[in-house]
Amino acid sequence: MRAGAIRLWVAVMLACTAVPSQAQEREATAQETRLVRDCAAKHADDGEGERECAFKLVADPCAEKDGSNLGTANCYRMEEAIWDRLLNENYEELMGSIDDKRDRDKLKEMQRAWIGYRDTTCDFYWYKTHGSMSVPMNASCRLRETARRALLLAFFQKI
């Protein structure tokens, strides 16, 4: 085999074994978005938001329709997108409520550290399992961590 052909073959093989794509197949409906948002608002003060709102209302019912690893992961990613929008709104509201520049800088620092934590933790599923189960496990982790963070940022607004 020529060197160029070998390099091409290696590139194709590496692409086939890379960490799975994080693509999301569909957007959440307005009703699905409303379910999560209403639940998060309802449980804003009782500490039950993660248990009552994450997975139960959108991701799990969606995943029941398509039990494949990729289908389940896509359902988790869809709900994660809802929580991510809520997280960003909560972050902006919290940032707007802080007058001191040093405190705003600490909020930014905290959030950057959390993003690194979330990504490192959730991506570890791929490195630990190296299999197709890592796809829904990663997506589940990202949904859970994003929901937790959205709820925490909402809590910080109340104290």
C-alpha cells in the first residue's frame, strides 16, 4: 500500500472510533419546555427540583419511544437544551443582581470551573466504557449536571 493510501485508511479508522457526536436530533416542543420550566419554578424553594423535574417529564417519556442508545441520548440532549437555556437565564439574572465587580468576577470564575467539571466528568464515561453505552451515559450526565446547575443558580438568586 502506498503511504498516501495508508494515511487515508488511518484517518478513516480514527474518525470511526472518535468520541461520539453530541448532535441533537430534534428540538423540544413548547409543551415540553413549559413542563420543565413550570416544574423547576414549582420546586424552586423545596429542593426537589432535580428529583421531580429532570428526566421524568421529557427525556424518559421520549426515550421510551426509542429504546436505542442513540435515541435515548438524543432525548437526554433535547431535555438538556431546555435546562441549558434555563441555566443561562438564571446566570444572567444572578449576574444582574450582583453590584460588586469582584463578586461578579467570582460568579464567572465559579461558572467556568463548573463547565470544566461537567465536561470532564461526563466525558469520562467514554474513556471508562469505550462502548456504545457511553453515548447515553454521557448525555444523561450532562442533562443531570445542567439541571442541577440551573436549579443552583436559581437558588443563589434567593439568598
